[in-house]
Amino acid sequence: MTYTILGRAIPKEYLSMGVLGSLAGFVAYKQTGKKNIPKSVEEAKKAVPINAGSSEEEQFIRKFIADAEKEGAAASKH
């Protein structure tokens, strides 16, 4: 059986495949959900935990990150 759409004969198989494909695309799009993107760098820093074994290790990691940020800021000025 065919349907006449805009003067053209369209088989029912094509219509059903189009509907199912559109439905699958819509469901896939909706399942991606909203991404929680931090609005600022400070929010991103607070969101990432530092899993250190000791307080010395945590201080070392924080110092390393601070030094790397200073180098990055100095490099971006040039």
C-alpha cells in the first residue's frame, strides 16, 4: 500500500521507518541529559577533590597546581 504525499507515492515501509528513526533519534537525544558545566574556574576547582594520602601530599599537590597556574598565566601574557 502506498500513500500519496505532495503528489508522490510513498510506500508505507518508508513512512514507518521514518517514524521509528525519528523516535529513536529523539530518545537518544533526550537521554544525553543536561551537562553540569561549572560557570567559573573557582567552581571547577571546588568540584574536583584532591585524594591525597597525607596532609603533606595534599600541600604538595596544591603548591604544584598553584605554580602551574602561575606559569600558565605568565605564558599567556607573552
